[in-house]
Amino acid sequence: MPNTVMVMCGKKMRRNSRARCGSSLIEFVLRSMFWVTLLIGTLVIGGNLIKSIQVVQLCRDVGHMWAYGMDFSQTSNQNLIAKLAQGLN
């Protein structure tokens, strides 16, 4: 008699695990959508932050050049700044 109870429980448990497996897949997909969105947002914000830091550093460098008396009306000095700012468009 105990064997039949265990067999019945085994079948019952197998049915439940299949149902759980399906719901686990649904939960995984829903959670993955959230985490992938969060990851992509983090990458985009990080890229923008890096670009912002580069622009601030360029402005700081140009300010130091101006403070030390560099004349930005000359073409060679303007070209120097354009060369420093290359890739920040």
C-alpha cells in the first residue's frame, strides 16, 4: 500500500513540476525583459556620461589655454582646438 501512495504522489509531483516549469519560463521571460531594458539603459546613460566628461575636459583645457594667453583668433590655434575636439560630434 505505501508503494501505491508514493507512485501516486510521484505522478502528482511530476504534473506539478511541469506546470511549475511553464510558469518558471514565463517568469523568466518577464524578468528578462525588465533586466535587459535596465542593462541597455545603463549602457546608454554610461556612454552619454563618458561623452559629457570628455566635453567638460575639453572646455577646461581650452579655458586654461585662454587663461595663459593663447589667441584663438589665429587659425592655427583654432585648428588645435578642432583637433582636440575631434570625435565629440
